[in-house]
Amino acid sequence: MSNLWEIDARVGAFAARTTTTYSSVVHENVNSGRVSKTSTSLLAGVGTALTVSSHCTVRVDYIRLEQVKEKTFNRAFNVDLVTAGVAFVF
């Protein structure tokens, strides 16, 4: 038996704090401020890796964040993230 191919899944919560500093100028009026928001979202993902040789592994992962909230525009959106990588061991 070998560990040539692997697959994994993950489910969890993602917590983030976002801070935005803004400044706008309309005619001679300057409006500036700072907005901060902490939010928690559902995180789910899957990944797979293939060992190509004793020194090289190729990996692909997919992660989805559900309903990430953005306070300034008063909306929520989903984030889909795909990553790929190669690991060399010497």
C-alpha cells in the first residue's frame, strides 16, 4: 500500500475583521472616516494531492466562504477560491 493519492475535506467557521479608511472630496467639502466590521462565515472545501515521485507532490484545493458580509455597501457575497501548488522535497 502506498500514499500515492490523497483527498481531504474541511468544514469550519471563518472569522475576519476588516477595516477601511476612506476620504472623499466634493467641491471643497472633505468627508473622511473609518469603518470596521467583524464577521463570521461558513467555510467548506475539498482538496486532492498526487505524489508524482518520491520528491514531488502536486496539489489542488477548492474553498468556499458563504455569505461574507460587507458593511459599507450593506451586502453579502460568496467567495470561491481555487489554489494549485507543487511541493518539492530535497
